[in-house]
Amino acid sequence: NGHHASSRGALIVLEGLDRSGKTLQSSRLLSYLEGERIPVELWRFPDRSTCVGQMISSYLSNKSELDDQTIHLLFSANRWEKRSLMETKLRSGTTLIVDRYSYSGVAFSSAKGLNIEWCKAPEMGLLAPDLVVYLDIPPEKAAARGGYGGERYEQLEFQRKVAQYYQILHDATWKSVDACLPIEDIEKRLRELAMDCVTTCHKGKPLSQLWL
Ligand code: 2DT
């Protein structure tokens, strides 16, 4: 089945506005890949389980205040502290599905008014995704889904700005999927994209680094 000792896993990232369906679709993709007997784990950023993650969590739930630069760097540090484990997993053949990554980091902080190049700088050298699936939803439609939990950033005006910055970050590894399609259609498209990506990585596509 093409799976040999040296084959690595794929780094698959899901991005999109709040309420675009990332979390639902990543867990469905996880079950699917498990069913296909592909070694796979589901990760998410921020990873709230670490010390840095707890500072981020407290900020997001409005229990603490930090200036925009500081929280930006904490989000980045939260990815850096997982980088070596990420590399180990990928090299040992485990595919990672990651719910939010550096693109969220840059889009959300830029939407606050921070310089986009400044925002990208601390992400340089993190592992580059093999596939970024952008769940594309108009900010109004996302807001109409309800369920904004009252965390910082969960406001229509702000999400509009985030959407604009996501568009700027759009590059060749991105695949946009219409997040307003029926859940099953999105799921099917994601399976196809993920399987293609896993195959390419198994065949020896090298791991690369972000924005260098
Ligand atoms: P969820 O845990 O519900 O996805 O919300 N964010 C996320 C940033 O501002 N920078 C980042 O680097 C990342 C990963 C997006 C997390 C919130 O934190 C924002 C929504």
C-alpha cells in the first residue's frame, strides 16, 4: 500500500473563520483516516494544555489583558513549543490534522492592526503544512450560525477583517472549500484532498519550513 518505513505523515491544516466548521470537519476527517488505517492524530492551536496555552486561554476568555504584540508572540510560542514533537510525529509516519495554525496567528493579529510582516516573522521556521484547507464562509453567514461563545474575537466586524487577511495569506498550498455546502459534501471533498496529500507525502515529498 505504498507505506514503507521511510514514509512520513502529512501536515494537514484547517483554517477558517469562527463557526466555519473546522472543528466538526477535522474530527470527521480524523475518523475517516483512522478507518483507512492511516496513523493520524488531531491537534489544535492554541493548545491550551501547556503553560503558554493557559495564558492564551485566559486572555481569550477575557480573564486577563495583554497587549497585541505580547499575545501574538504567545500564540507563536505555543506553536514553537510543539514544533519538535510535530516533526517527530510526521517523520515517524503519523499524519497530523491541525485545527488552526500560523495563518490564524497572522490573520487575527493583522486584523487588529499589527503589521503583517511583523506578524509573520516569528512563524518563520515552523513546519510548513502540506495542505491548508480553507473553509470559506462569508462572515455574515458564520455569524448567523450563532454559537459565538463570547470569547474575544467572536464579533462580526472583527471577523470581516480576519477574512480579508486570510485572503492575503492565500497561497499555492491552499484549497478553498465552500463552507456553506452541505456537511457531507465538505466532508467528501476534504477526504479527497487529504488522501491525495497523504499519498504525496508517503511518496517522499520533503518537509519544508514556513515563510523562509
Ligand atoms: P478556538 O480555540 O475556538 O479555535 O479559538 N487565534 C488562534 C489567534 O488569534 N492566533 C493564533 O495563532 C491562533 C491559533 C483564533 C481560538 C481563537 O484564537 C485566535 C480564535
